[in-house]
Amino acid sequence: MPRSVNHVAARARRKSVMKLAKGYYGRRKNVWTVAKNAVEKGLVYAYRDRKQKKRKFRSLWIMRINAAARLHGMSYSQFMGQYNKSGLELNRKVLADLAMNHPGAFKAVVESIKK
């Protein structure tokens, strides 16, 4: 009995990977074996970095809050300790935005938690 091969599905699978490799440099964009490896590695990095992006933004917000809190004579840990006791419900993203773009509003937050 002759061998049955589904060329249509195989071609479609390769085509989808080659589409993902579009824009890569050198053989990574047009040689199947090289492109497949490059795309797989790229997808691994994409998955990993979606998680790391969240960590990096959180650390950036903490740095900004720390810098603004120190202008008002507090460290980040002192600020967050008093902030959590005060019962205000703003997350670090919003606090960092206030610290950067609205220093008057951040000062009001600091004054409210010092009471």
C-alpha cells in the first residue's frame, strides 16, 4: 500500500512558522530548520518576558515612589508602612504616576498618611 502523507497540513504548519520568522536576519527568515529553531526560541523569550515585564514595572514604580517619598523625609518602607495602616487604596502604579506627574497630589497623600 502506498504511503499516505498529508502535504497540505505540513505545508500550512511550515507556512505559519515562516510567517512568524518574517523580519528575522539572514537564514533565520527563509530556511525552514533555522527559522523553526529561531521562532521556537523567540516564543520562549516572549512567554518569559511577559512575566518579567510585570516585575520590571513594579520595581520601576517602587523606585519612583521611593524618590518622591524621600523628598518628603520618608523612606519607601516607612511610606508604605504608614500608607497601608492609613487605609487608602491606591496601588503602586497610581502612586508612582502621582509622584512623577502630580507632585502636589502625592504631597497630599503623604500629608494624609502622616496624620
